[in-house]
Amino acid sequence: MNNIKQFIKFEPIFKEKIWGGDKLKNVLNKKTTNTHIGESWEISDVKEEVSVISNGNLRGVNLNELIQKHTFNLLGNKVYKQFGNDFPLLIKFIDAREALSIQVHPDGELAKQKHNSFGKTEMWYVMESDKEAELIVGFKNEINEKEYLHHLKNKSLLSILNVDKVEKGDVYFIPAGRVHAIGAGVLLAEIQETSDITYRIYDWDRKDVDGNYRELHTEAALIALDYSSEKEYKTKYTILENEVTPIVSCPYFVTNIVSVTKSMKINHQDKDSFIIYMCVKGEVTFTSKYNIEKLKVGETLLVPACIKEFKIDPVNKSELLEVFIK
């Protein structure tokens, strides 16, 4: 089977949300005339929301077709053995003009049992935040189901949740089961398992455009929730220029930050996985022996597993999230 001789970009899939804003259009230069765009799905294998290639000789081919034709060269042997023909990650940019609902996601076992789906472990990288913008991640202290239900009933959930003020560069890892919500004024990159399952716990008593409350999933959330707590939820890391800085490593994905101020030679011979790059600052050029592709802030690139060596040249000081399956 022939190698895939190109870096791959996809058409974004835009999601209008009750809480969405205009930063995906105005800050990340997404081409959309719609308002209240909350999410840009950059790479998706979610059923009936499958990404379509936007560049090169494969333009118009969707991700499913690409996997069928170039299975091992695209995914890598180990990734294929683990996930088959299912692409295991969903890659997004999210703009919260208003706060998202307080929510939780099921783990793999629960998601398989209830929805025949992957679970939903995810991570956030904050690209921009308004002054005083916040995220909700986890409980302040370990609690039990009875205490949780008491606060849910009395609308005092915020008193038991961990709320952090955030700024550009903050990273949060959200394993399945951890309660969370993106606050108003946050623009972020999200990396997650391929799943669109969310259990909505509380939605701030707001109504949609038709005057209806959105559905809550109280019973489902009870089963999914992890009632434990952490001393600190924010991920600590120190960026080194022109090196790869690890930030998150879990069974579902590895994410590094690459800060680029000069030409970098990249070698992925040690990996048996596709690599995804999300540009979160600046602009770079990727060059392999096969082709050249530019990547600007707010864009995402998929490097097939068969392309092991390439070069990244910055147009200006740039930062990339590098994502793969270990």
C-alpha cells in the first residue's frame, strides 16, 4: 500500500452553541458567517460528523475513507491494533462567550455499556482568556453522593467545586469522571477521546433560543462522577524553546508543547502513531521530502504515521501542541 505523501488538513466542522461567541472567527480567522460558534471540530470521526480533507491530492476524501485506504500508513500499527478503523481522537477549538454547563463525561467502561462508545477523557490548553475568566475543574474536597445531591438540589454546587482563574498557556487534564465547566471569556484547544457524550449537571437555569431549558442528566451523572479531589488541578510545566515539552501523558493521548523560534528537525522514528499539530500561536511551515504545508494559529495538521522526518520553520515565534498515541 502506498505511503500517504502529504501533511493533511481538514475542513473545520462548526458547532453553534447557546454559549458560543465570535473568537473562532475574529481571533482564529475561521471562515464562517454564523454567530455564536462555540466549537470548531478540527479532526473528527464522530458518526455523521466525519472530517473531510481540505488540501492536496486527497482533497474531498473523508477521514473514514482515508483510514480504509491507508490504514497502517495513516494510523500506525499499534494504534490500529488498539482502535481498529476508528480514529481515536476528537480535536477542537472552543470559544466560550458564556459559561458552559457544569458537566461530567463517562469512562470507557460506562460509555461502552450505555452508549457503545469510547469514554471521554480530555485536556484543555488555554489560548486566550478575558480578565478574571475562570474554569471549573474538580471538587474542592472529597465528598460523597449524598453531599453532592444536597448541593445540587439547593443550587449551591459552586461552594463545593474548584474554581480557578486562568490565563494563556494554562493546561488542565480532565479524566473521565471529573466534574468541570469552561467559564465565560475562555478560548481554548481541546484534545479528547472520540466521543460526543456529555452528562449535563447544571446549566445556570438558562433557556435556549426557543425558551426551553436544556436537558439535564442527573441520574447518569451520579454513576459517572468521581467524588475525590486533588490539591491542584492545573498542570505544571516549563517551556524550553525549540524543544519538545511534555504536558500530558495518559493511555488515550500524549500532548507536548513545541515552542519554535528557529528551524527544527523533527524525527518520529520512535513512534508508531499519527501525529497531530495544533497551532496555538504564530505561523510555521512544515517540510518533508514529500511536500510543504503552512500552519497558522487556529489551524490543525495531521501527520500520517508513515512520515517520520520533517522540518518545522517558524514565520515568527510560534507554539504548537503535538498530540499522538503512545
